[in-house]
Amino acid sequence: MKWSLLFVAAIFMSSLGVAQITLNAQLPPAGIVKKDQLWNLILTNNKDAILDISITLYLKDAVSGQVILSANSNRLSISKGSKIITSRDVEPVTYNQTGAGISGNYIPLGSYIACYQIFDMSGGETALNEECVNINIDPLSPPMLNQPYDKSEIETAYPQFSWLPPTPVEMFSNLSYEIVVAEVLDGQSPSQAIQSNTPVYSKINLTRPFDMFNSSFSKLEEGKTYAWQVIVRNDVSYAGKTEVWTFKLKKQEKLPDIVALTPYLQMKTFNPLKGIAPNGILKISYPNKTPETKIDIEIIESAGKNNDNKTVSFSINILRGENNIEFNLNKIMKVSEDKVYTARLHNSMSETWLVQFVVKNYKN
């Protein structure tokens, strides 16, 4: 009797070893994945009869085990043998999105487990099989630094930094950036400087891929080498970091102390203020309320003998909010002490901002 029971159990177990239908998910082991790609499957019907099935998909976070996406396919018929399935074969698909940032077509950055359950629909919903596969989703392109260029020499102690976000951006729900700038000491590599030294400048929770060195921080020093890097997060999760680049502040001609002491002239839309540009160094303040990141500033020289106004212009990167702009006019024009000049800009709100000044030359 004992041997008979063992024989029956062995037959039963062997019958379970060959499932009626098997599933093989054709998903990339790493890289970007769209929702449609989750339905790239190979189904194999191991029986002679045609199977009328539906497929339920559960996408789980590999760390927490939380289901962030579930979906139910349309019914489809599978004859004996193997069949390649794509999203078109299972449409219409009903999705239930329970995870943050998964409303778009791309699956967000992270590690996941995709589990598929196959149901026989011919005589009620009978489970036939379940298969799971691991998916790692990384950015197609990591974040990259843009300016200042690597190993470049810059002329301003308050530079503007810019970088490129990871792509495709659609993979992310809420990108933010952290920028770190540190001095590179003798014998250090740029990476060691970022990791070990106290930052001379840092900001977190930046929402746009650029930032201007804030004048509330101590200005950079001439001749010193600085390393900088940007860390990217999606919500609170780490989403990548850039390489570490370096730059150096170019040694400047010594300017009179009056240049540093001269206040920034506030630009206005009417009744422009009047001030001085010591040694041709224009210092103006512009409150940007637009989304613009770059703007042209015109310098208009007062009318000469022929009653003509001479105009030159330069472009400057700006941020939203108050911008303290310092520019050496001697780079673009020959300025004179006996002339009145107007600095003017037009923004995307059809506003005209002005300030007037004269040039005064000083010596230490």
C-alpha cells in the first residue's frame, strides 16, 4: 500500500512538472523600459488543445516588494507550440498605477520584479502558471557637466554653472540637483577634493540644470584650482552624478578698491537711476521674473555731434530672481568719462529695464 501511494504521488508530481503553458519575458536586463515593452513575451502551449487565456502583470519594487503597477491583458488564443507576443496582441490593457512617477510611458529609474500570471478563461479563471523576471532600469545617458569647461580659466569670481540632466527626462518624476564646489589642494585629485574637502560652495534641491555662484558666499580666489560636481536625485532617490571637472580663476588686473565698493545700480522700468561705472566696470542689478536664462543688454552711448546714438550689446546668463551683473565694458567698446551711457534690456514680458551711468576712472 505504501509503495502504491508513492507511485501515485510520483505520477502526480511529474504531471505538475510540465505546465500547460510557459512564459518567457523578453525584457532588457538593464536600460530604459517602456510599459509596452513589458508585454514582449514568448508563450509556449505544451498541450494539443487551443488555450483561451489572459495575463495579469504585477510590477514590484525589488527592494520594498511594493506593487507599483498592475495590468490585465485582453483575452487571446494560443495554439500548440510557441508564439511571440507584443503589446498589440494583448490590447486593450487595463493598467492600475499605484507607484509614484509611473504615470508616463517610461518605467522610472530603479530595480523591479515583473511577475506574470496566466489564467485559463475557457471555463472560469484557472491559474495555469506564474513567471517572474528581474529588471534594472538605468538612465540612457548620465548627467553631464557643461560650463565652466573642464580645466578652463574663468574671469569672474562668481561664475554660472550649467549641466545636462540625465536622459530621457521622461524616466524621472521629480528631478533635483545638488552642486558641490571644492578647492583642489596640492597632491589631490579632483575626486579626492570633492570627497574630502569642505565645499567652498554648495546648493541642494535645485530644480533647473544651472546655478549662479551666489555673492553671499566668499568669492573664489585667483590662481586656485576648484573641482565641481553635480549629484542628481529623483524625489529622494539617488539618480546619478556627473564626472568631476576643474576650473581656475584667471588672475585679473588689480582694480582700484572703489570698484569693489561701488554698489550695484538697480535697473528700473521708468525713471532710471543714475550712477557710475568705475573704470568701465558696469555693476547693475536686475530682478528677473521671467523663465528666461539668458538675456541681451544694450549699452547706448549718448548722442554725439551727428545726433546719433551708438549701441553695442553683450549677452549674460541669468537666473530667476535678483541678478547682480558685473561686466567690463572695455571688452566691447571704448568708453569715455565725458559721456552718459544707458544700459537697457528687453525681456519676454515686453518690459524695458533701464539704468544710466557715467564712467569714472580711478587709481589705487
